[in-house]
Amino acid sequence: MEPIKTFPRLGTRVDMEAIRAETGVSEIYRMGYNESPMGPSPKVVAAIRMAAAGIGYYPPMGDERLREVMAQTYGRGLTADHFYTSLSGYEAIELVARAYLRPGDEMIICNPTFGIYNKVALLEQATTVDVPLREPDFVPDVDAILKAINSKTRAILLCNPNNPTGTMMPSADFDRLMENISDDVLVIADDVYNHFVTDPDYPDVIKHILAGKNVVRIQTFSKAYGMAGLRMGFGIAKPEIANPVAGIQRGFHNNRINMAAGVAALLDQDHLKANVKMALDGKQYIYDQLDRLDVAYIPSQTNFLIVKFNREVDSLVQSLYQKGILVKKEPLPGIPHSLRVSTTVPAGNEAFIAGVESWLRAEQGSA
Ligand SMILES: Cc1ncc(COP(=O)(O)O)c(C=O)c1O
């Protein structure tokens, strides 16, 4: 018997111990995963320790306490009913898709973007329609999106700022999109990197939520909160959307450890700010050094950036790997030889630059 939906089993394990053994390097810098290298707040770790003793009992069925703290943290008149919690930002998107997509529906996405959106749609027997990012600035093309909307369009998924380009849709474009779509199209704003944005022109999605628009803002604890290993996310939307999305969740959806960790993380915004500062300082250092080396890059609104080279980068990825520096090869339209590089601790950023510099020297020597 064949399953109705088939996807390859996921299994690209990154085994740090195996990398240490293979390379002989003890300090591995994970610059390919868009994480925060300082990790969680010590208060989160303490809360997890406390909660661990209670895992013999089912957690509370509801997540009211966590959502109340979310409402306090975001302010602006948002209430606990504007939030739903999820086991990752990824799942926050999946829950919306499960609640809103029907077989045959279309969801507009703007490639190159985060790779999971297609699978999320296919699981609901819907499809994605690609309205590519404008080149060379890699920003969504609002006119093209509006033109692509038809009777099957049910959702528009915008990743802002976008992974992997690090680029951002400005607020005027987002506002224009929200003003020009009909009531039966839902905008999913995947804003998981929002904490790293410094451009004042970043769209105010919450303004649209409070105005009663059909928009869901996707958030995660994986990035600026430094908690990727815990798999926690949430969404923000008007209660008419957040409540049915939350209703999809199974009973005892959140475990005790996640709920305690989420509350502690939200209450320690200083730690989040420290994670953001480390990412922004690291990004500035990488920009300055790439300028010095005359290597191009895409200025980014996230904790990672695209670095552009003018020749094949396999040997660079390999030589960085041998030094314990993990980066992601990320070919983009018009930029065939590029890497996506996440910022990390200062020593890692420096090791990355040193690795690039010695590779460039060796390449120039062999040219
Ligand atoms: C754009 C974007 N959205 C969502 C996620 C999902 O994050 P998580 O499932 O770790 O919350 C990621 C993770 O890299 C991402 O880059």
C-alpha cells in the first residue's frame, strides 16, 4: 500500500563529535544555521531545571500563562488571545496551513526563500506559486504578487527579512499589499529574524493585526532567544485567526519544560538584546573585513549574510570545514558562487575571515 503523501526522510545529521574527530579541531563554529551562539538566558536554563522535576505529570492542557507573558512582552494592546504557541516556528506555519489551506489551493511564495514552504503546502494538498524576488535587490515584487492572485489563491507567505538573502520588504510595500488584497487571502508574515532588523523601514505587522487584517506573524524562540534546540515558536494574529489555529493543536501540545523555558525567555529581554548585539557586532566586523578583502556581500537585516565570490566555492567550504568552520553554500539567481554565513562569537567570525583570506591568497597564487 502506498502512502498518499511521500517526502524523503530527513537525516542530514551534523555530528559535532564526528567533525571534531575528522578535522582534529576542538572548537567548531556553526556558521551555517542562523543560530545565536550565546544560547539561552541562564534564567531559561534554571527554569528548565526546575520544570524537569515535574515531568512525571502531564503539563497543563492550556498554554495561557505563556500567552499572557507574550501579550505583556509585546504590549500595544495585544492580548493572550492574539497568540498561539507551537513546537517551532516551522510548526507555527504548519498550523496555519492546516487550518486554512484546502486541497487545490494556492499559496504564493517569493523564491529564493526558506525551503520548507512548499512542503507545508503539499501536506495540505495545496501548491505554491512562485513570484520570484526582484533582482538584484531580492525584495518581493508587490505588483507581481497582486497580479498573481487568482480565485485559487488562499495565502501569501512572505519571509521578512528573507532567508537566505537577508533582505527586507519595506513597510510601504507591505502596507500596499495589505490594502490591496481581498478578505479571502491570508498573509503569513514569517518574521522570525525580526529582532535583528535595524532598518527603520521594517513593516509594522502588528499594526495590521490590531486593525483586524488577515495576517499572521510567525515568531520563534530559535533565533534571537538562542533556543533552537528546544523547538519553540508562536504566531500572532487577531483572535478570529489565532483561536482556530490554536484549536488544531493536539492536547498537551506544549511540554512542561518548553512552557517554563518560554516564560523565562520572554521575561529576560536583556538576554535577547545581548544575543542581537553580538550578531550585529559580528556582522559589522564581517562587513568591514570583507570590504578590506574586496569581497562582495548582500547587506543583511538578519544574523546571517550572503557573501559573493567570483569563482567556485567548493574548495573554500572544504577548507573552512577543515578549520572547524561550518558555512552553507547558497547559489542564488545571478550569484552562482555564494555562501550563507551566520554570525557567531568574535573568535569564530575572525576565524572565518582568516579562512577566506588564506583561500583567496591561495587562489590568486594558483591563477
Ligand atoms: C525564515 C525562517 N522561518 C522559520 C524558521 C523556522 O525556525 P524554527 O522552526 O527553528 O522556529 C527558520 C529557521 O531557520 C527560518 O529561517
